[in-house]
Amino acid sequence: MTDDRIRIEFDGAIATMTISRPEKLNAFDIDMLQALAAACDRLEADRRVRVAILTGEGKAFSAGGDINAWGGMEPAAFGHDWVRFGHRVFERLATLRMPVIAALNGHTLGGGLELAAAADIRIAEAQVKIGMPETSLGMVPGWSGTQRLVARFGAQVVRRMVLGGEIFSGEEAKGEGLVDAVVETGTVKQAARDYAARVAARGPAALEVSKLMIASANGEDKGAAIEALGSILVAKTGDLKEGVAAFGEKREARFKGEW
């Protein structure tokens, strides 16, 4: 799936994904969700990429889901084709092997905050507005707003956004732990690139494994993280190589227990 509203640019070990629908405050429709999933698959497969940046074009990071894309859906289609599909796409972003930095260049609302929460690091410009306005529309957060956000930021601040409709500025969001750093307007993309360069200079294997271990400790997809770590470890052993060779040669394997 190709969609020029999700652009990817490469600069050495750093990849930047830009949400490019500024006339709609970078709100998502189904095609954009599909394009984001495809972009994640492309980054996952490119071993040159050690860190990714996610940002928006124009005056918003993302206003979340485009109401015109989901407002007329029947309940079953809304739950399956919109909510569950978007949830899977954001999970794909959250579980990328490389660290992801969200560069919040503007308003980050609803699904936009759920998207930013899937990143590992969030850097925001001072003027941003951050919140979860879904209940004002008579709906609930559906792209892990009550799940990943609670796990990463704590239940009380999520209650204040979802139940009370509180909207935070960049500095307020930093104080609540929603973002990790705040920078001046117009500088977040450079700040993200600087941070990405710091990350990219570290050992790529150590980054990937550390990300998995931290996610596991935080209760995020623990089963998959444990199995991925175990598989990586076993794949490095002489025993695995011997087992594969023995299978191909139709003989008994001669395991040596080499780690």
C-alpha cells in the first residue's frame, strides 16, 4: 500500500516518517492507517535503520481519526474495520525493533496522542495541545488510549484527559510525564534528529534487545517479547546451525551445547 500522506526519508541510520495531510490536521483515514502499517514493515526490514522519527507536516502532529472516515460506519464495521484495525497498526509501530522518537510539532489529540504513545521517546514544541477529546463526541478511546497510555503514563492523568477533557500545553504535558522534552516552536524536528543521532551511535543489537526487555518489564506484550528474546539467543548458537544442517543433510544432529 502506497500513500504519499505517509512519507519516509532516510538519512544514514535514521529514518523519518512524516504524516502529510496538513489540510486535515494530519487526521487518519483507513488508507493512511494501511500506509502507516506498510511504512512500519519497510523500516522493520531495512537493517540499515537504527532509529526512526515520527512527525507531522504543518501545524499539527495529528488530530487522530478523521470523523468523516468513521462517523457513518455501522457499529460492527466501526469496531472491526476502524477500531481493531487501527489498534493493530499502532501496535505494529510500538513493536518496531528500533527505537521510535515522536516529534510533536503541533496539536496531538485523541488518536494522535495514542499514536505518539506508541513511540519510545516524545519531544514536543511548547505550543502543542495534548489531550483525549473522544468522550466529547460520545465515544471512547479505541487505539489503546485506555491501555497503552495507562501503562506508560499512569491512570490518573489519563482519567483527567478522558473523563475531564483536560488539554495540556507542552510544558504541562512534560510535568505530567506525557512528553520527555519540550523545545521552542519550529525546532522539534531538529531536536528529534539530534536525539536520533545519539541513539543511532549506540549498539543496534543492544538497542533492540533493551527495547524488548523494557517493554516486557512494563507488561507490554510480554509473551511476544520473551519469545523474541529467546529466539534471538538460540539463533546465535552453534546448536541451531547444527540442527538446520542436520535436517538438510537428513542425518542425526550432533549438538555441542555451544552458546
